[in-house]
Amino acid sequence: MQTSEIKYTVPKSIKKDTVFTFCPGCDHGVALRLVAEVLDELNLREKSVAIASSGCSVLLYDFLDVDCIESPHGRACAVATGVKRAHKANGSDKFVFTYQGDGDFASIGLGESLHSALRGENITAICINNTNYGMTGGQMGPTSAMGQITTTSPTGRNKEYHGFPIKTAEHIALCDGVSYSARVALYDIKNIINAKKTIKKAFEYQLEGLGFSFIEILSSCPTNWKLSPSEAHKKIENELTKTYPIKVFKDIKETPNV
Ligand SMILES: Cc1ncc(C[n+]2csc(CCOP(=O)(O)OP(=O)(O)O)c2C)c(N)n1
Ligand code: SF4
């Protein structure tokens, strides 16, 4: 009987000899690998500009072998707007994407994020939603779920004191300038495959000039959740997907703006 061998290689869009320095079991590493694989498949490495944010996403420029700009404190979509427009004005069409935490995209930078979507900037934004401020020690973020215990909500998030979590992919989908808005997860192989397809579609929509494309990636933060990597994935599958369903909320090709 013949057996086929699958040989896994490091994507060209990841720097040679890279060792991810995220915490063990953190989904940031999986998300970045998927982004790199899609950049390779679409032959985008040479024409890409990646915009990193504050938080653990900042490490992107250590790992991705593409031109990167570090834009902390929520300004990634504004910087991406400038990069995309300036290159276009000079006759060169760069592929521009942001890679941001949920705190960065949906709290500190909500204004920049939302208005870039409303303007229909032809960029792609990726938001890693791990439901807390990971890098700074697991404080409550805009996406922390109801009842979630964090270092700044020791008795759990409650609506009277903290209000409700923001459902980013649903909100972005409501903006007329948006071509694509979806939420994906990485807790098992099926979802990882779906996440890659979704990232590819969002990237292709930018290449087709269709406007702002957005992917929210539900991700684990085992360190701050104080769970093992597999327990963290179970939490996403069994708890967080109730607040944050895995779904395409807008696809301009299927449901154009009204
Ligand atoms: C305006 C502002 N306030 C506070 C900070 C401090 N800060 C740096 S990283 C970070 C957490 C970012 O969390 P998130 O975007 O969710 O990314 P994660 O680390 O979870 O991937 C914070 C609050 C900051 N950089 N800017
Ligand atoms: S703090 Fe959380 S998000 Fe940051 S690298 Fe560690 S596990 Fe990942």
C-alpha cells in the first residue's frame, strides 16, 4: 500500500528561523501562520504592508517577512488608510492589512476602526479577539463576556457596572463601506481550515477593490485565562461562541448594501 507523505514547510512570509515567542498554546501563533500561508498563496509578500498594533499583536514585525509599520494605541486602520492611499496616489498598489488585538481595535482604536470601515477604505483588518487585554496582564476588555472574571473584574463582568461586550464583526458588518465581515475561531482543525479560507477571501476582496474587509478571530489567551491550552480551546468552543457565533455577517457579493 502506498502512503503519501505530507511535508510541512515554513511559509516564505515568515522570517527564517523564527521561533514564536507567544505564550505556550496561544492562538496568536496559529493566526499569524495562517496569514503567512495566505500571503504566500496569493503571492502578496513583496507587495504587502502589514500594520501591527499595541498588545501581543505587536510581535508581528518580529515574525512576518513583509514590510511592517508599528502603529500602537489603536491607530492601525488610520495608518493603513494613509499607506494605501499614498501608494495609490503614486501609482503603486500595495496590499495593506492590519493585525490588531480586540482591545486595540475595538476599544482604544474604535473610532479609527469604525470610520475606516464606514469610509470603505480598501484595506483588510484582522482583529484577534481573546476577550481581554493580554499583554498588560488580562484586564477586562471591551470584548470580555458577561460574567467573565478578569484582573479588573474579579467578580465577573456585569451589566450594571460594566455594560455589555462589543460584537465587533456584527458592528463592522453594518457599515456600508464594508465588503466582508466574518468571525472565525481556531479551537479545532475544522475551524482552523475555515479561518484560513476566510482570511483568503477577505484578502481577495481587497485585491478586487471591493472596500474594507474584516476578520475577527476568536483566540485563546491561556496565560491570563489561567487555563491549559486545551482547556482554553474548550472555553472558546463551549462558552465564548455563545456570545460570539462563528459566522459570515456580511459578504457584498451575496448581500449588497441596501
Ligand atoms: C491608549 C492606551 N492605553 C493603554 C495602553 C497600554 N496597553 C498596551 S498593550 C495593551 C493591551 C492590548 O490588548 P489587546 O489589544 O486586546 O491585545 P492582546 O495583548 O490581548 O493581544 C494596553 C492596554 C496603550 N498602549 N495605549
Ligand atoms: S498574554 Fe495571552 S495573548 Fe499574549 S501571548 Fe500570552 S497567551 Fe497570547
